[in-house]
Amino acid sequence: MTPPAQPCTLDELVARARTLAGAGPRQLLGVAGAPGAGKSTLAERIVAGVGPTARLVPMDGFHLAQSELVRLGRADRKGAVDTFDANGYVSLLRRLRRLEPTTVYAPEFRRELEEPVAGAIGVPPSVRLVVTEGNYLLLTDPPWDEVRSLLHEAWFLDLDAELRLRRLTARHEAYGRSPEQARAWARGSDEANARRVVGTADRADLVVRLTDALPL
């Protein structure tokens, strides 16, 4: 069961992130939540609010390529926990946490391509806050269980389930699925992932119910 959520404004969360950024040489903040909760948008707003000393490094950059998903027989449930390079993600977080003296490059998932692109996000040594977001940051299954120990702080973004499903369906339509396909994906594969993710909320430092309306 999800712990009680704390209502927060975006400004309050930006202020908390700024405080975290000043707590050490480099801090890692994780934003977890179920598909469609608004993690990506919130993380983008946090980074913009903190400024140039912050960088966004999403977990989604570690999606396996479509050709590999087809080879593995997992293309019909893209986004499930075993459709990511979890070890690669953990390795990147380790590098980011130890603050290497040169720029560290991370992959980025491009929705218009439905593919990850290597080396798309540069994190120079001047970055003091790395914000990473994704569904599976708080899982206890290896190797995902290492993620939580690498984060200095973790938030879980909560959202009303029906609203989340409506947002997901609209998102899938926006990226080319028919209304029927969008509903089936949101209530099928996405919802199976959501049930797994919601059970990890108790590992977060803060469960957030954002009071500001966020776009898709």
C-alpha cells in the first residue's frame, strides 16, 4: 500500500532540491512513480528551477533497442522491468555519484524514434545535482536494488489512478497509437508495471501529491 502522500507545490519541491544540491560535492535525486504519474515533467521542472548546476539523466535512456526486444520476444511489453539495461543504469549512477573529473555521457530515450540514443546527455563536473527519474528506481530485485543506495534522496510521485490512466492513454495516442490501441496498452502492459511500482513507494524519502497541474 502506498504511504500517505504529502501535498506539495512545485516551488516547494524546487526549494527542497536546491537545498539538496548544496549538501555536498554532488547529490543524486531520484523521482520514481508509476507510468503516467508525471515523473518526467516534474524532473524537468526541478532541473529548470535549480538551474545550470543541475542535470536530468532519465532511466529511460537504458531502454533496450527495439531490435533487441524483438530478438528477446519482449517487444509487446516494452517498458517492463526486463526491457531495460539495469546493470548499465546502475553503473552510470555509480560514475555520476563519485564525481569524475571529466564529463560523463548518458543515453537518452527519444520518443519520436522509440529508441535510446547513446551519449546524448553530458554531465560535466560542474553539475552539483543529478536528477534521475523512472518507474523502477525503488525496486528491491537485483540489480535494481542498488539504485536506491546510490541516491542521496528519493521521491515517489503519486497521482490518482484514473487520472493517470487518462494521461497515459492520451500520451499513447499522441505518439501514434489508435484510441483502441492506446487504451489497451495503458490498461494492459502499463498497468501491470504500475502495480509493481506502487508497491515500492515505502522506500522513498517523500511521497508527493503535486498540487500544481502538470502537462502530459
